[in-house]
Amino acid sequence: MAEEYDLVILGAGTGGYVAAIRAAQHGMRVAVVEKEKLGGTCLHKGCIPSKALLRSAEVFSAAKRSEDFGVITSNVQLNFSKVQERKRSIVEQLHRGVQHLMKKGKIDVFEGTGRILGPSIFSPTPGTISIERTDGQENTMLIPQYVLIATGSSPRALPGLEADGQYVLTSDHALELEALPSSILIVGGGVIGIEWASMLADFGVEVTVIEYGDQILPTEDFEIAKEAVKQLKKKGITFVTNAKILADTLKKNKGIKISAEVNGQLQVFESEKLLLSVGREPNVKNIGLENTDIEVENGAIKVNEFGQTKETHMYAIGDVIGGLQLAHVASHEGIVAVDHLAGKKPEVINYETVPKCIYSSPEMASVGLTEKEAKEQGYQLKIGTFPFKAIGKALVYGETEGFVKVIVNAKNDDLLGVHMIGPHVTDLISEAALAKVLDAASFEIAETIHPHPTLSEVIGEAALAVDGFAIHS
């Protein structure tokens, strides 16, 4: 028997479940279909578990230098089983929270794989959802007025370098390691690769990062990436850029051996394990798109500014549409899509106001244009930078490396971008993001009174530095 809903959402990750809550707030009858667990990749295989591990690595690293703070310790040891136990506890607590939110919103949750059907006896237009249940119940048909696709993404593979979970890992495998390897080769120097490199190095693993391009963190401002390499090298991490992995050279025997062309020269690399970190690809297969007129472009579902597909009663959000593959972006896209299909008039997302964070040690965060992007768009620039080493609170924390960089349109002082590397910048970036949303000028940030002593003073000083008026430089 088929059930009718105002909205059916395929995928209950961060984007999907937030969209479901928003729809319920509008009084809609809502169902979500999830083949694994509520919370999706972010909660179970991404944001939360990886940050829990990063926090343990940070504490372990800090404990080893506690004497710098006058705290005498000896024989600091790592219990990796406890680290994993803590991670699982955090994930389980948040999972229960999402389950509670679904019940609170009276949102029906179907466990299984949902596929979109074409026109049928149930509906004259595509959109009926057939669910292959994984909870032991019979397959189910849902007839929605609207469909929202939020199926997320999966780790991208390299031909000839397929993950086996033993020697060649994805981040999914790495999160479930029972023991740390002595050494690891990380293929890919993007955000995920750098977070894992930082974490594993702090845990005492010998880490080598191989990047195809000439810069790690290729989407970040070049000065931030340069400083990141400088600081991460202090942890013992080796970086190899301009390197092309030769997948057909992979050998496995109590470890891995692989060759790469590095600046035209052949080099051989050996380690206990290899972590593939070459991005993620949208989950567009086996969800019934072929039964619709929905367009797929460069592997991602094509949508308009509200997340609406060519099938006007079907929307898509999050990683499955490409763009910024960030949990907070998916959530906001879900809210915009639901508000639009509900007949509201939501603001279109300006992706230049989206804050991006890297949770390595040191942390990095940014919003807006990089210096290179701003120049390519024809802006005349003024730039202010200010180091954490001149900030009292950074000295108190014992974390003085890094800086904040403010990029401004020289013609009108409008803020174009803010880039940070240093202590707790993933929290500090929200001030810069708000400034971007409000279209603030650098002098307005400079005139904002920042409490002393706080790390946030570095933002005010960097804004002052744009016109040469930084106080403590």
C-alpha cells in the first residue's frame, strides 16, 4: 500500500534531516529515506568522528609538552582503544539526538534504499519513491508532492588503486582503525588529507603526503598553504608535490610500495598503509534519475539557485549537486529548498559568504576570495596581515604560530576575503563570515571593540593593518 506525503527526502544526512525539520515546521507531512543511519556521512563517517579523533590527537600532543606550562608529567601514553571508544560515544549521543528530532517533528523515517520511479498508476509525473527496506519490512511505496534528493557523496577512487580496507584505505576505513600504523602514505593534499596527516602525525605515525598539484590545499590562499606546510613539517610530515601516482606499480606485502613521477623523476614510496584522499563524488547512481528529466552535469545533479531541478517538483541539495561539499552548506541549502517549495521567498545563498574550516593543527579557516581569485576578478587590493605572536591570549595559550589576512577592495574598502591559520580560527571565522554577509568594510571591523585578552583581537588588528594602523605590530 502506498502512503502519501507532502515531501519525501532521499538521504538523512546533515542536509536531509535539517530540511525535514524545516518542512515539518511549515506543517508538512514529511518522510525521510535513509539506507544507513540518521545523520549520514557527517555524523558517522566524516565531520564528527574525525574531529573527535583530532581532538584526542591535540590533547596527546599538548600533554607531551605540558612542562612548558609548568605541569610536570611523565610517561605520557596513548590508549588508541580509548580514543576510538570516546569517538563512538560522541557519535552515538548525537545520533540519539537526531532520532529525537525526527520524533519531535513527527517525521517518518524509512530504513532502506529509495529510488525514484517514472510516471505510473500512482502518479502521472515522476516522483513516486520505491523503498527497498533494510529493516525487515516489506518494500514500500511513497507518493510525495515534492521530492528532495540529499544522497550525499562517497570517497573518490583512483583507477588501479582501489581501496581494500587493509593496505589501501579511504577515510571511512581509517576512522575504524583498531591500531595505528607505524607509517602511512596519504595520496591527496586537500582538506581531508591534511586533517588526517596532522592527526596521525600527532599520534606518532610517520606521515608522507603526496599531492598531484604544486600546492597542498589548492583551494586555500597561497600564504595560508605555505604557512601550513611550514608548521606541519615541524610535526615531521613529509610533503611531495607535483607528483603523479603510478597505480600499476602498487605492491602489497606487509605494507605497500608504490612509484610516482615527481617533477619528471621516478620515486618509490613505502609505508605500512596508504590513505586515498582524492576528493568525493556525488551519489547519483541507483536512485532512479534515469526515470526523470533531471540533468546530471559533471557527475552532479544540476539545480537552480533554490535547489530546484528540471523536474520542478524535485529538488536536490548538498554534496550530490557538487559545489562546496560542506555539512553547513548542505543544511542551509536544505532550508532554502524547503522554503522555496513551501512558497516562501528565501534569500539565495551567496557562496562567497560561506566560511570554510580545516581542523588540523594548526587550524585554518577562510571566507570570501583568496588573493589570487580577487586579482583574477580585476580588483585593486589592500591587504592587512597580523600575527598571533603579538596577541596576548595566544601567548597565554602557548599557541603563537600563524596569522590573519584581510583582503579588501581598494576602491571602497569592502571586505573581499579573510584567511586565518592559527589557534581556534575555526571558531574565530564566524565574525568574518558575518562581516561578509553584512557587506562590511575593513574599517568597520577595525572599529569593532574586541575584548582583551582574547584571540579575536587578531581580527581587529589585521583590519587595522589594511591601512597601516595596526597597534601592536
